[in-house]
Amino acid sequence: MTYKLEPFGKNTMRNYLFWLEKFFINKITTLSNRHIHDTSALAQSLEDIRKAQNLKDFEKAIKKTRNCGMIGIATYALPLMKLGKYLESMPFISLRDIDEAFLAEFITINTARLSNATKRNYRIVLIGFFGFIDKHNEDENGKSYILNIELKSLSGTRGKSGQKLPTFLKADELERFLTSIDTTPMKPKSEARDRLIVKFIVYTGMRVSEAINLQAQKISKDGDIYQLAIQGKGDKYRVVMIKAQHIESLYHRWLAQREEIAHIEDNLLFCNKNGKTLSQPYVYSIVRNMLLNIGIHKEKMGAHMLRHSFATLLYQRHKDLVLVQEALGHADLNTSRIYTHFDSDRLIKAASLMDSMSSEDSEG
């Protein structure tokens, strides 16, 4: 279906909101929906997007969509909301005036001091958004106005940059954190559940999205081991294990509390008091509080850091990259290779390279 490029004439923000609506509805219907846990709420969020009268309405609607389980939509939301606010500050510009120079300036201003990965994300989102407009705009004569946004010359956004080393807990910090899981003050009604989900993540290296979407029937006990059937990225399954001694008490306490919840969506193992899935930000806040409780401050304080910590320690102990790949559910071995950067034994060998030459120099 095609539309006029500027259906609301010179009202740039109305035109921008019009195209935001079309773009986001298209994205929502094409992104993976396997984590959707509330279809009625998703339908309502789509209606809210259609009715949005300003950027605040849009932000609220997109937040609802994300909370329904459409996690990927957040990737597109931030750059486009920022662009909307940028356009609001320039009331005399029209969509036809938007060109590469204008967008390059926007990205430079709004990603200052941010990583190249963030800049690349902005570039990709903007190219996708304006490419969508190019494909779907048409005037009364059947002609399209092509904005042709490519942003090829934007610094820091082209090609593959070096991979940033992930934040992780060192062995002594991890030991303190494991203690903090059991000792951080928490609300009695949710503490068994909240401590348990963090233990699942830190002891298995599972993703937060995998933990909050884990179904109760996917966990079973075999001797002194609990086995978890995880549905990971690309709907690929893997099995992870956790020793019963780490979770037994919390697990049974939470199951007893869980039985009092009248209806639980999709038989989720972890849910709130209404039987709905927990949000990723909620789990991140739990981990952050546990870290602050023991005085640990990191660049990134979220639950995903626990996955990096698990993988780093796993590689350091076993020096087996394939084991790391299988445990984390990486499709590509190269994704797991980042954890070899933390192999202190290998780095010490590199640091000792010149030792013999130094001794020879001193003898001379």
C-alpha cells in the first residue's frame, strides 16, 4: 500500500507521526513473536500506535508493545523517538528537506560520546525507516519521492569494528555475589522467586529472556541435578544443568507460592502475582540491587553481565571454547571467542615474551 509523502501538508510532525505509525506496525507484524505472552495487550498497543497524537503517545504505545514480549521493537524506537524530538526543534523543515547531511548532524549530536555500535544502530534504523518511506510513498500521478538515505560517509558507522570486551565479575567478585543472592534484603512475597531466577542465570549462563520465558514443564530433576530445556535464539533448544544444592530450597518455596496464583500464562515457571511474565528491566533491577548490596559497581550492572561472568569463568577453568559455545547456545563459535581475551595464562605467556632477551641484555 502507498501513501502521500506528506499527507498533512506542511505539518511536519503530523507527517512524521503518520510514517512512524506505518513503519512500526510493519515492524511489529514482521519481527519474531515467539516471546509474546499477552496477545490482547499486543492488539491494544497496536491500536494505541494508530491513535497516537504525539511522540509521548507513541513512546507509551511502544513501551506496551515491548512489555508484551516484542523485545526487538526497542531497537527501532529510541533512534526514531530522538529524531522526532529533533524535528520538533526545527519547525520549518519538511520531510522533503531531510537529507544525508541533516541526518548525519542528528546522529553526531545524539550519539556524542556513545559507542560506534550505537552509532551503527542509529544508522541502520534510519536507513530502514526512510527506505520504508521510499517504498511506500506515491503522489496522485503514481510517482514516488525517493529520499535515498544511505549515510555511507558517516564516521564510525561503516564496517565491522572491533568487538568490545564485555563487563564481567572476577572470581572473587562472583563469590561475593553468590553470597549476596541469599543475603540482599527483599520483599517476602517475591524473594524466593527473585533469588531463584538470578541463580538460574548465574549458574547456567542462560539469557534473561530465556529465564523469564522458561516454562515449568521444561525443568526436571535427575538425581542431584536439575535439567532445563532452554528455547534460545532462532527457536533452537539446548539443555543446561544446575546442581540441586544451589536451588532446592528456593525452588520448592517458589513452587508453593506459585500454586496460589489462579492462572499462569503459558505455564511460566517465573511470573508475577497476576500470572504474567516478568520484565527484563525488573530482573536487571534485582541484579543491580544485589551488586550494590556488596559494594560492586560496574560499567554495566544488568543481569546479562552474569551470563558473561559464567562464560568467562567456564573458559578460564576448562579452556574449551566449544563447551562455552554449547553452554551459551551460540550459533557461531566466533561469538564465543571473545571469552578467550580473559585467559590470564595465555596473556602471562605474552607478557613473558621478552624476559629471556632482558636477561641477555643484562649479561652483556
